[in-house]
Amino acid sequence: MGKKVRVGVIGAGSWAVASHLPNLAKHDDVDFVGVSRKGPEILKKVRDRYGFSVASEDYQDVLDAGVDVCIVASPTGLHHEHAKAALQAGAHVMCEKPFTISPADAWDLVEVADRADRQLIIAFGWNYQQVAQAAKRSMDELGIGTVEQMSVTMSSVTRELLSDTGSYPGSAPESVPESRTWVDPAFSGGGYGQAKLSHALGLAFWLTGVRAQDGFAFMSAPMEAPVELHDAITLRFEGDAIGVVSGGSSHLGASRYSHALEIRVIGSDGQLMIDTEREAAWHFFKGQERISELAAGSGEQNCIGPIEAVLASGRGAPFENASPGELGARTVEALDIAYRSAQSGHL
């Protein structure tokens, strides 16, 4: 048997319990070294289920145990502290989205990873799915010229979660999401924009390479929600491209509980469309039309790809980082523009 990948987890909350840990456990070469979270009862359950050697409410104990890779799935407001400590301890890091609240913190982590020669992978799971990979290959091969306009429309079943009246489909029943993780801006940075549009921007910006320069946003919080449920954002990108980003919290049962995401981009020489709900990718370039043939399930939103990527980095094996730290930082910049505009009423 080859050397095992020593794994640490900082923030074993509901999504980590429901997704990250089971996906890690699929690999025979994973050594569950250390796990950290608040709450001794659930911490013990996680330790016992996966056989962690160290289980502590202090994340530093996980890093002191020595890990090759670290999953940072703590609340967003703690990502900078936790990911930076993990990178400086010599671990490759997969960090949950939204990456950070502050753009300065995001770019600082990119620099820390570069200095440490460690991989920094953001949990943009769609970027590893077939529907996105097909569109990216087509864009890399043909492109659409200079990006001129982009529209991003997304909805997700988050009304209960963001109004603090319930959870979200797919959460771990034994570890329900902690309320402040999602509805206290000090921990979450905001509502739907942070919780879900970060996914959409991570895919749209990866496909196009754009970077937000400024913008204007409206946000609304029906149901007396503590954070916004709906977003309407206009952005201007470097190079004078413009775009609109719309996000909404849909009702339970809508779209088969899935995320509905559509991205359309117009460039100087062509156009691109990707629709994850309908599992479609279409590319038009200088009169040529390309429609990708996609398998059922190819547009499903999950976080298998980022886990596979960070484990490959821990093995020293070649892999494609389809969600690098600099991409995460560009999404943080766009969301920061939107939240500052919505709060001030100005650009």
C-alpha cells in the first residue's frame, strides 16, 4: 500500500458531515487525522464514525497533529484565519465558499498559498461537473473573442434557511446548520449572494476570466429575514464588459430541489450559454454552432470535484485545479461591490 493522505477538517458542520466527510471516506488512502468543531457531542460522533485520531474544539490541535490536506468548512467569517493557519502549517487547503468576506483577506490567502507552494482549492463544485467542463473546453479551444456582456440567473431552495425559519435540502439531520453561520452577517457576510451566488460567480468567472470593477445592487429581505433572500446586481468588468447577476430564494420543491443556474455570455466573436438545470451547454463562434452532448446528472451541484482535487494535491498527483484561490478572490470582489452598493444605495 502507498502512503496515506493525512486529512484534517476544520469546521465539521452540517455540509461537511453531509458531503465532505462521506466523499473523503470513499478513498482507501485517506487517514482521518484531526477534526475540529464546536459542540462536544457531535464532535465525538464525527470522531467515532470516521476514526479521527484527534478531535478538538481548538482547530490548532488539528494542525499540530500534522496533516497533508485540510478541509476548511467553518463559517465564512473564520475562513481567512483557518485557511491561513493551515497553509502556513504546510497543508494543501480546500476552502468552502464563500471564500472570505473581505477581498483583502481573499487575496492575502492567495499570496500565502503561493509563498508556501501549497494548493488552494475553493469548493466550487460545478466547475468539475461535465456541463461546466464541456463549456470550458469549448471556450479554451474557440473562445468568443472579447467578453462584452454576461447574464447570470440563479435560484435555490433557501427561503427557510435565510429567513431563519428552517434548514436546506441536503443538510445533515444529525448536525443541522447553525443559524448564525447563514444569517449573522459577521459570520456569513450576507444572505443569498454569499450563500449561493458565490457558486454561480465561481463558474461564470472561471469560464470567462472576467474581473468585476464596479457595480450597483438592489437586495430584498421578505419574510422579515435577517439577511437578503433576493439579489439584483449590475456589474462592470475590467475591459468595459458589463453584466447582470440575479439570485433568488425559491420555494421548497421547486426545480426538484435543485439549483437553477443559467449563464449567457456575448463576446466580440461569439456567444456561450450554460444551463445546469436543463444540463445544456451551447457555444456559437464565428458562424459555427456547437451543442455539447451531456449525460443525465451532468449539471448536478455537488462538491465531489474539489475533494478529489485536494486529495490529488496531497498525493502529489497531477490534477486540474478548476477552482483556484485567485478565482475565489475575484468572486469575493464582486460580492463585496454588491453588498457595499446595496447598503449605500450608490455605486
